Amino acid sequence: MIDSLYRWYPVYTNSRAEKKAYQELQKKGIEAYLPLRKEVKQWSDRKKIVEEPLFKSYLFVKISNKEHAEVLMTAGINRFLYFSGKIAVMPDKQMEDLKLLMSSGEDLELISHDIKPGEKVIVNAGPFKGMIAELVSIQNKKSLVLKLENLGYAIEIKTSMAYIEPLK
């Protein structure tokens, strides 16, 4: 029996092919999400603001099991991510939280080094209200590092310590 339930999956793209792979998926009618952040690039003669992928070589697709092969046959897509021997699935809530983070207009800083697990927290006010995450570290009273599971990445967000509390 083929599972027709649509889920979010992280996929690994070829190096610097995230935008092209995203466009190819769109052409095929496959729902995809590529979080982008604005970055200032400096050349010898000018500066330019460009949109760079938040997660290098990653994007997300919302598909059913029967579309796995179609995704893998897309130009720029390398493979699905695996977690404990199975294709990794992103919970809908986590994808909503990521989209909320990206739409907040806040400056996000990606931290990709090894991060030790910490306390689960819930954000109870501000633009990230309702988000559940793992508190990785506190940069200062207005900057926290929150971990997104299944990707091994964390995102630094600017929010007040007063806006979070331990998850009970």
C-alpha cells in the first residue's frame, strides 16, 4: 500500500544548487520551501544585498511517499536526509515555526557547529509566540540560540529572555 499522506522532508541539494532545485520542483508542481535570508556581499568595487539559503545545501519538500522518486529525479537534488536509518520527516509544527521565524523580519544567524542538548523552552510572547525549541545558549538578554531538531542546526534569534519559559 502506498502512503498518500503528505509530509515535509528535508532534502540535500548539490552544492550551491538550492535555488535552481527549488525552481525545478516548482515547475513539477511539487510543494517546496527554501528559507532565504538577506546577506550583504562585499566586492572590491561595490556591496550588494543578496538572498542566500538559510541552510546551505538543504531545502524542504511536502510530498507523499509516491513522489519520492520524482523529487530524486529533479535537477539539483542529491538525496533525502536520513535520521536513525529512516528518511527524516519534519513535523508540520516545526515547519510552521521555521516559516514564522523567516517571516518575522528578524536577523537570523545560522550556527552549524556541534551543539549540546539543553532545556526545552516555549516562547510566550513576541513574534515567536508559541514556538517550542531547545535552548542551546544565551548570547545576551536579547539574543538566544534555539535548536531545530532533525537538521543539526541552530538559529540565533533576537528575543528577550523575558519571552521564554521552560516547557513543563
